[in-house]
Amino acid sequence: HHPVDWRALNIPDYLTIIQRPMDMQTVANKLGGLDAKCEEFPREYTSPLEFRDDVRLIFDNCRKYNPEGSDVRVMGDQVSDLFENRWRSLKMASKVEAEVWR
């Protein structure tokens, strides 16, 4: 859930391949911390769609860097599927769009 430590993992090409790194800790911080009330990290998202886009970026980066069939890619794809199914069930995109058009 922390940023990819490309130095410790000895993957110096990571930042060449991944131009916009994103990780769950950064998403949590942008939500205002794990309890959404953290004074150290004020909420940055102004829309649930911004949150969705950052979470999707995590999985896009995972697919971009890790080859198909690798453990990291397989697990990333599984968690991505869980997220997308949950997101669809919330019907959040249509709720947000309805608010914008009011």
C-alpha cells in the first residue's frame, strides 16, 4: 500500500515506464487519512470520480509494468476486478453526473 520503492526493488526502469505513480497510501492521504479526518493530510478529492481515477491508475500502472501471468499482475488484476465490481454496484458515476447536471 506504499509507493513502489524502485531502488529497494532494484527496478531502475520503473519511473521510465510509469510516468504517474500512484499507491493506496497516497489515495488514503488524499481522502484525508484512513479515517478521512486527518489534520496532517487534508482531503484533496473534490469528487468521487477523482478517487476512482486514482485507484484505477494504481491498477493501470500494475498492468503496464508487470507482465501478464506474473504474480503481481495476477493479484493486481484480481483486486482491480473487485474494485470495478464494487464501484459499478454503487452506481457512483451516474450519481455524480446527476449532481453535476442539477
